[in-house]
Amino acid sequence: MNTPTQLPGFWSRLSLAFGAFFKAAGDAEFAARVRDDQLGPVAAPAPAPTPVPTPAPAPVAPAPTPLRVNTPESALQLLTLLQREARLIDFANENLASYADADIGAAARVVHEGCARVLKEHFTIAPVRSEAEGARITLEEGFDAASVRLTGNVVGKAPFKGTLSHRGWRATDVRLPQLAKEHDASVIAPAEVEL
């Protein structure tokens, strides 16, 4: 694995975050890899137990987990809403090198307000954990690994004691508008022609 020589700046990370969000929304395999943390830092493997030489029956390959078939329409619909309300695609595709930080900040405020409107109108989002960030918590055996990601020095098995660095987010309700059967969801924003 290559070590980056320069860490990405805020705008690069913001662009990466939005790209990963939409890729996860439209690609179930990518979302599963993110969920299983195959893209982030790799935890140190637990020490291997000393093998006991016992003849074992031939291993049976586990049945593959069936994947849900995803359709891109919902992801495209969300992207359309973010473009319409926040001009997100315009902002992400703009070369910001020639703009002053104050101009970028003003544009980011418009994008932020529009994104917040879309989230508030079309989703109910709640924290995964109710504790305050920075609180010491204990994760008992059997905790929901899909809802809590362990970081740092992960060794052994539960219970784990640590500090909550992010409460996480969970969508408890989604209210995307229904689409007509003939609607082309791939047109995120139509071209505009002024007469």
C-alpha cells in the first residue's frame, strides 16, 4: 500500500466524500466493502492461536450471501435533488484554484444550505449512538458491527471500551418523490437555453 506524500485538503475530501456517498448509493458491492471497512485502515490481525494437529473434515464453503439488486434511480433522484437545491454538481465540477477563499466560502454556504434542505425534506436522520461524542462507552459482545466501526488498536474480542469519536448517522425514514414510469432519471439537470 502506498503512503500518500501529501494529505488531501478539505475540498478534495469533500469531493471524495460526495463521490463515495453516491457510489455507495448506486453500487451495493462498493457499499458492502465500505461497510466492512475494506477501503479504510486495516485493523491489526489478532494473534493466531497455536494450531492443534487434528484431522478435520473437508471444509464446506459457505453459501454466498445473496446481494440485493440495486437500481440507480434512487441515487440519481437524490443527485437531482442536490443539484436543484444546492447546485452540488456545478460546485464539485468547478475549478476552485482561481477563486479567493472568501468566494469559495460563500459558495460553500449556498451548497451547505441546499444540501441541508434536501436532507431535512426527504430524510429523517438520527444518530446511531445517543451518547455525546467524547464519552467513554463499552461495547458488549454481540454489538451491531454494521452500526459501530472500531478504530485504533483493535485487539481481542468484546467487550471493548473506548471513546466515542463520532455518533454515526442512520436514516430512519426516506421520502423521495415517486417517479413516472417514463421519467429518465439519468437526466440530473436539463440543459438550459435562454431565448
